[in-house]
Amino acid sequence: MNSFTVLNSVLRVQNSIFWMPYIVLLSLVVFTFALQSNNAIQIALKSFFNLQFFKQSIRNSSIAIVNLGQVLIINTFIILGLTIYYFLGDVLSHIYDLDKSIVFILILILVIVWYWLNVLIRKIISTISSIDAVEKEIELYNQFFFQSLGVLLLPGLVGLYFFPADTLGFNFRFLAEVYVQLVMVLAFLNKLIQSIFQSFEIKISWFYIFLYLCTLEILPLGIGYQLLLG
């Protein structure tokens, strides 16, 4: 029995993509490197949950922290893709009759498109309302959100792909599933609340603000809620 077979045997999905556990390990290596390099992870987490600290951190962040933050965002794309695939990969593969690898790649592309669509819509709003300074602040907060989301999801992702489904009559993987679902819902809910507070600074029609919040803040929260319901 080779190493690929051993890893596949502990996965939730039968005939899963054999290289997925190695991507999880790679994300864990990136996280460990970021944790050892500087305090970028600590800054991202504090900034996401505390707006006052966030306003201080954007004035004091070094170039090294900013660059490492970009690496964390890329890592979050992969972590989100793996997480969504875990819950929806089988269903999407069956419905659309697609290979599992293709399904994962499409999910990853959609995550990246959603991120940049978020950026584009904020650019449009800032152009309409002439609030470039506020838009840049919101964009930086969005980056901290993505960095924090990846950091918070990673422990659960390791559990999803490596925890045994049943040991001594207890389902440890179920705990990982609940953890991941709660993190996604609560993280998006916190981002929605913080985005509403930030939108108070924008001198623009509430119709556009409402449209933005529904499209890029509430919709992901709804998707996370559906995942929570299973």
C-alpha cells in the first residue's frame, strides 16, 4: 500500500483527489513560516476583530508584513477552495458530471473571482462617491479578513482531511466539520457588521450601499449558513 492510498483511506470522500492532503500540508507549512517570520498573523487577526487596532495597524505596517499578508491571502484562496470542495465537491461533480479535479479548480477560480469582484465593486463605489481614502481603508480591512479567515479555517481543514471519521466510537471529523462551518458563518457575520459600520463613512446613496452589502457581504453569509445546515 503506497502513501497515496494510505492518505486516501482517511479522506471523507471516496476516490478523492489524491494530492489534496498534500495541498493541506503545504498550507500548513506556509502558515508555520508566516507565524515564525513576523507578527503578520497576529496583526491580521486583531485588525479583523478590532477596528480601532485596524486603524492603527494600517499606519504602522512594514513592507515585510504587507508582502507576507499577500502570501496569506493566496493561501486563503487555497484553504477556502479545499473547504468548499470538502462539503460540495461530490455534489457538484455528480450534478454536472465533472471530474473531481476540475470541480476543485472551478471552485478555486470562483473564490478568486469573488475576491476581485469585491475589489472592483468597491473601486466603482469610491469613484462614484469620491471617497478614495475610505475605499483604501475598506480594501485593507478586506485583506485582513481574508488573511484571518485562512488562519482560522486551517486547523479545521487539517481535521477534515486527516482526522479519523470514527475512533473509539467518537467522530472527531464531525467536530472539525462543525468548527469549520461555525468559523465561516461567524467570520462573515463579523465582516458584515464591520462593513456596515465602515459604510457610515461613505457619502453615497444607501441604495448602492445596500446593493454592495447584499451582493458581496450577505450572499457569502447565506452560503456559509447553508453549509452550516449541511
